[in-house]
Amino acid sequence: MSRLPRLHTDRENESVGSTIFSFTTSVPSSSFPGMTGMKRKAINQGDDEQDRPRKLPAIQESTAISQLPLRPSKTATNLNLQSIKPTSTISKPPTTTTTGPQRIITRATSAPPKSSAVSSRLGTSTTRPPIPSRNVTVRSVSSTYSRTKAPPPDDEDRLQELQNQVALIESARAADAARLAADMESERVKLSELQANHFVFSRELAAARSQEVSQKRELMNFQDEVDLIKKKHAREIADLEADIRKRDRKVQELEEDLRLSAQDLSRERTNSSILKATISEQSTTHVAMKAQINALQAQLNAVQASSDSNSSTAAECRLKLEDAERKVQRLEEDLHDAEMSRRRLHNMVQELKGNIRVFCRVRPALPSELTGEPGELPRDASEVTAMIEYPDRLDHKEIVLSSTSESATGQERKETWQFTFDRVFEPQSTQSDVFEDISQLAQSCIDGYNVCIFAYGQTGSGKSFTMEGGLSESTKGMIPRAVEQVFQVTEVMRKKGWEYKMEGQFLEIYNETINDLLGTGELDRKKHEIKHDKVSTRVTDVNVVPLHSATQVQSLLSLAKSRRTVAATLMNERSSRSHSVFTLRLSGRNSASGNTCEGTLNLVDLAGSERLEKSGAGNDKDRLKETQNINKSLSALGDVIIAALGEKGEGKSDKHIPYRNSKLTYLLQHSLSGNSKTLMVLNLSPLSVHMNESLCSLRFATKVNNTNIGTAKKITKAPS
């Protein structure tokens, strides 16, 4: 909206009264033929001070003004003002400051009037008539008088001169007054004309102002309508833009739907072509299948006929099946009875063989023993081995040792010692040959008995090899073979309704101290105690490992072998300086009958018996202590066996048996009593230099073989 011009108001002329007006305000409309009314004018307020007119004396509206003289000029300083007397009393017009002419911006399009009369009136109204200078005459008279002036007169001459000057001044003043009266009259005429024009212009101004107010009101109404139209237009534009955006989104959605539809159409066309090909193939297949169906229908009819004919045969087969099931149940009962009879007969055979059985095994001579010392020639085996014979070639139960010496008379004397055991194994016997008889005791462990197998002999006689064996399959010892047999038999018994759980431990008795070979390796630091109940033995604070396979047992044996205490002596480079005891505990339960059994298999590798003068252990304090403890424990083992010789079997149950004399015998208490089946494997060295030690071992084994420790008892539990 453009800026509206500020209009003049009546307050601008209030200072000059209702009859006074500004000579520069406007021109009567009658003076301009083409102008029918007042035009709106704009006033620039910034130029008010610049266009402000000089102060003019106010003119009083009175009829007597034309007859009053004008005020004398202030510039006439040489006039005698006191001699001038006014003819009438005229009040001094107030000097007021009128509002000067403003810069007027005419918004009308009409041209300004060209009347010469108006122009002359405007010119005379804006310009004050010139007042003739009275000073000029006075100065001229004064200058003439001064030129004719004589030398300085006296007082009379001076007075005369002054009077002359006053006369001149009065004449000049009279001329000026006449001229001013003429000018005043002309001004009065102009004033009357201006008052008439002012009345006309005032009416036109009022009309123009009323018109301006109405136009301003219309303009404001138009502006309100324009604002409403603009707001409505803006809302319509916003609605249209929102509609456009909505349509754009809809177009995008339609395009996306079109694209997806095109993809679906392409996919469906592909599927349609595939289905058409499939239908074509299936139509061909349908024809072939229809032919097959017809053929099968014919076969079905034939089979139906055959089924009808075989229905009677099926009834007969059902009867036979029921009879077979009854037979199977009866056979299973017979099998259970046979298994119980087998266990009873097997135990009877073992009892007939003796609860403590003794096997004797002679190891072959080693290649290092035949070569001798470095630098010596190889020797024949007959030169280094003792004279050992095996006369019983059928049952392999006898061994004969011979020795020749010179008597005091110089004659050759031959001594012979014959021993009989449950089984004698010659040097060429293999590990499997030895285990063939031992396996019967492993079966007794599965049947619920305590079984103990221990190897006895001097240092270097092959005890550790017999019990633990080598790395190859053919050289495996008694311990891994017994464990393998236990796992094999329990697997067979599982088919008969038995479930077994097995666990094992590996202990070492070194210097009368028990060490856990499957523990954390802190040997000699933990104190282990032996606890007995009526049927079993437990050792405190040892690691008991659940066993799931024979391979696991082999790894446990390797771990225990690496931790076992060995040392070099004169008789053996790797002599075992401790007793090792591997214990396998087995518990089984028959889910069909509810019977349970618990068995224990102790596999013991005893330390070698030796003499101090031959082993060289007397020079070493540690070896000496080890040898003393080994011999003490072996002696205690012999005392226990000798104490049980015969008397306990004869019913003297109050006989004291010194199990507590050694940790070894106390640990094997149940294995050396009537609750166990015990096997001693005597290992002998074939060398002639070990003849005396071999004879001592044979005599000890003979005592053991003649011992009866009572009948072993099966460990069972009542069905829960």
C-alpha cells in the first residue's frame, strides 16, 4: 500500500482568525476555468523549516484600516519622531508567526491556471511593497549642507542649520506618508479580494476534505477486501500445493505399484511358461502312469485274491509267532539261569585253583646283557644265563633251576631246585599268553568280586613291563588289557539288561607315603588316609576319574608313569623306587531283575626286592632309605601272607594278621583276605648273576602259593 499524503486541517490557520488566510495557500477555482474542485495535495514535512515564510504583521478586519497611516519606517533614524502625532489611536497589530507555506505535492493531473490577473494578485500578495528609503534624501541634504557649511558657526548658526535639517526631514516624511497611504489603499483592495477568495477556497477545501475522508474510508475498505482476497488466495495456493504434493505421492505410489506389477507380470509369465512345460510333461507322464495304474490294478486284483487265500495262513503265522515269543521268553530265562550258573561254576573253578594263585614268568635276556661291557666281544646266551628248565611241557606248571660248583674235594657238584606254580611262562611267552589266564580274574571283577593282581620280583626282572607293557599293541601290559576286557564284557552284558559305571584311581606308595599319580602333581604334600568298611577300601583326598573308554585309561597310565618315582641302581637303570596301585571300581545293575553288584580290580606293580651290596644303594642316602622302605613293605607283605597260612582256613579266626605293619598291606587288606581273588605274578631274571635273588623270590612265591586265605565272597546288594 502506498503512503497517503497528509492533508491540511483547519488548525493550521487558527492563529490568524477566521478572516485571515495565507496568501500562498490556494487560488480560487473561479480563476481556473478547467478546475471544478480542489485537488488533494501532499505535504512533505521534511521541508517545513526550509519553506517557512518570514513573519508578517496581522491585518485587522475593520473599516477604519484604510484611513490609518502605516507605521513609520524603523530605518528613518533622522526623523523627529516626537513631532509626529497620530490622527487616531490605532492599536498596534500583534506580530504573529504564521505557518509558512508548505511544499505542496499536487496529485491532480490538471495543469496550473494561466490567468494573468491571478498571477498578479498572487505576486502582490506574496511580496511586500517596497518602502522608499528616506535615508537617501536626508543623506543628500546633509551632504549638501555639509558642503556649504562655513567654518564652525556660533550657536545661532548651528540652531538655524538644525532647523533647516528638520524641515527637510519633515518634507521627506510627508512624502513618505503619502506614498505609504497609497500603498496601504492598494493593499486594502487586495485584502478584500483575498478575503473573497478565501471564502470560496474554504468551501472548496471543506468539500475536498469530506471527499478525502470518504475516499480514505473507501480505500480502507478496499484494503480490507484486498487483505481478505490475499489471505483467501494464500489459503487456496496452500491447498493447491498440498493437493499437488498429495497427487505427486499418489503418482509415485502408482508408479511403484506399476513397477511391482510389471515384475510380478514378468515372473508370472515365466512361471506360466514353466507350468505349461510342466503340464506338457505331466500330461505325458499321466498317460504313462495311467497305463501303470491299470497294470497295478490288475496286480492288485491278483494280490487281493492271493491275500484272501493267505488270510488263513496269516492266522497260523500269528499262532506260531505267539509260540515263538513264549519260547524266546523261556530261553531268556534259561539264559539268565545259565549266566548265573556260569558265574557260580567260574567262581568254583577259581576256588578250586586257589584264592591266591601264583604265576611265574621268566623274562628273556636283553641284547645289552649279551654284549657285555664296551670293548668286549659278544657272549653266548648260555654264558650269561642261568640253567633254567621247564620239564612240564603240557601244563606249564614246573620250573627247575640248576647250578654246578666244586666241592671241597674238588669234585663237581650240581644242585637242583624244582618249584611248582599255577602257571609258568617261559622267556618266549608273549603278553597275550600271560593275560589269557589273568582274564579269568577280570571276569570275576565283573561278576562282583574283589580281585588283586600284583607283580613281585627283584629289581630288573620285568615287573613294570608285565603290568604296564610297551606302546605297541602286542606289548601292552596286564593293566590296559584287563581294562579293555572289562569294557568289552560290560558292553556284552548291556544287551542282557546290565548297566555298569566305572571309575579309577592310581596311587603310589613311596617311603611309606601315599601319593596321587592322577592329582595335581603335588606329591608328598597332601596327607592321604586309608579308610576301610566291610567290603571296600577308600583313600581320602585322591582324584577318582570316571572311566568311559579303554583309550582314556591308556592316557591315565601314561600320566601316572611320567610321575612315578624311578632311579638308577647297579641292577637297573630305571628301577621303580615305589609301589604303584591302579584301582578300577565297577558297579552294575540289572534293570530287568533289579540285581546289583560291585567289584574292584587292584593291579599292583611292586618295587623290586634288592640287596644293598649288589644294588649299590648303600652309598646314596636317598637310595638307602628307599631300599629299606621297599624291603620293609615286602617283608610285611610276606608276614601277612604267612600269618594267614592255613590257620585262618582252619577256622581260627582270632589269629592276628599284621595288615598295619605297612601302608601296602593295609591298602590291600581286602585283597589279601577272604573277600578277594588274588594273583601273584613272579618275575624272574634269566641271568646267572641273579641266581640267588631268583631263588629267594621262588621260595617266597612257593609260600604264597601254599596259602589259603578263605573263600572269596561276592559283593551284591538287594534289589531296591
